[in-house]
Amino acid sequence: MMIVLLMLACTGAALAQRGGQTPSQATRPVANPQTKTQKEDTLSVNVNLVDLLYTVADKKGRFITSLRKEDFKVYEDDKNQVISNFTAETDLPLTIALLVDTSGSIRDKLRFEQEAAIEFFYSTLHRGKDKAMVISFDSGVDLLQDFTDNPETLADAVRKIRAGGGTSLYDAVYLAVNEKLANQPGRLVIILISDGDDNSSRISLTETMELAQRRNVAIYSISTNSAAYFGSKDQDRGDKTLKRFSEETGGRPFFPEKIQDLAVSFQEIGEELRSQYRLAYIPSNNKADGTFRKIRIDVANKGYKVKARTGYYAPRAAAAATSQNK
């Protein structure tokens, strides 16, 4: 049964309910984010362990997958940490949310987006192991297909996408992270196809970014702006937003020169998701103060570049106590 996450239409009509209250009746589409994050702290970090997924590439952008634990050093707020666990994750189960901007500004690009997304599902998903879902957003946010490992079912949902009105980009990302990816197993990924514009969200960019970092969701953004020969200030602003989403969550932004190159971007995302390392460490700073901790991973070969999320939010004291009592 198709589930509608949320609709922020101008009419105020609610298409989903949560906890007995229609989201459109509240001042925000979900409960106050500050209240929620106090109760539902990060899933990627507990009191004792910080878990990181990252990639390493050479100067030509080729992924390096043969390195060992000894080749890396990890720093938290510039303090060296002891790596306790290390693996090369070339076949980690994937949990993917595809978010497609269907606002009026991308109307003429939609067909290429659909074709590229469908090909990605067929070429990337491993039946019985990976799963994906499809969300479209304009002035509202709709779940077109819930999690499945069937590429054909996902392709059918993608083909049904139609262009709409305004853009609720931040709402779409926030809801995907908070309502659908929360508590899911495997590598949590959002693939976001958009021009980066937002003109109708109730949630802010800052709130959305913080939640994605807390839940360890990597955002791979594909800009639809580069299809234009000359960029505008709006396009530049949108691309900066997409870049921030990706770089701060350990994903990667893509800016294809032509809309027809979307398929190449999807192909590179699939390759990167199968070429990762995973390490974990017990932080030397054991304060459960809810602060943001900066992370840096260094690799011995200076010709290689590490790409990982920029940091994490430490648990708060109340959340830490709850975790220890479980």
C-alpha cells in the first residue's frame, strides 16, 4: 500500500498522519526537530563507538580498495584516535532513498532523470541484499514506492513521476532521513536529483543537515543546473546547497555538463558505494554533551584522497544513560 509521507500543499490538506495529528495542522511538518533529537539521538554513534564509512581515490579519481588499517590515522577535533575496527566494505548492503525534484523548473529534464534512475536500480541493486525506495517532491513530498529489492517495481514508480509546482527540498530530505531511513540496516544513502532550490519547506537547511549527520546518512546529489549554458545566481546558490549536503555527510556532489550525462553520475555513485572502507574507534573525549566533533582521516600515501563525513554529533547525557540501561 502506497504511503504518503507528507504533503505541504497550499490548501493545507494532510495526506499523512503521525501520532494522531495531521502534519499540516502543526507549524512544522513533523514535531519540533530540537525536541525529537533529544529523544532520538544518532544511530551511528553510541557512548563507546564511532563508526565511519569512507572512500579513497588517487589523483585520477580511481578508487583504491587494497589499503590496510596501518595506512590510516583518524583524528577527532585534531586529536589522534585509536582505530579499533577496520574492514574493506566492497559489498556492504545498501539502503537507498531516491529523491527526485519534480518542481516546475525541471519539467523538461524529467525524462532523462527517469531513464538514468531506472538504469541505476537495474545495475546496482542486489536482490535479497539491497533495497531502495522512491520519493518525489515539489511543494509536497510523496512516497511513490516503499523499500523493495525489486528493480522492476522501482522502475514502475519512477515512470509515474510527474512534474509539479514549488520545491520543498529540505522537507523531502528531512522526512526521508527521519521517517524512512531511521533504524534501517546497511549503508544509508540518499540520491538527490535537484537544482538545489527550495521555496516552500517548513524545515530549515541547518535542521536537515544536522539530522542527516546524526543518522549517518550519506547524500549523493546530482545537480540539474549544469544543463544550462550560463548559470544564474539562483543556480549557483542551488549548487552550493547540493555540494554542502554531499560533502558534509560523506557523499559526493555531481554536476553533469549535460542532462543526458545523468546516467554517468549514477554509474559513478554505484561504483563508489561498492568501494568503501569502514573503521571504528572509541573516542578519547567520552563526554555525552551533544556537541559536534570534527573528524579527519589521513592516509599514508599523500597522493591519495580520503572522502568521509566531516564529523558527528556526540550523544547527549539522557540518550547515553538510556543506551546503557538497555
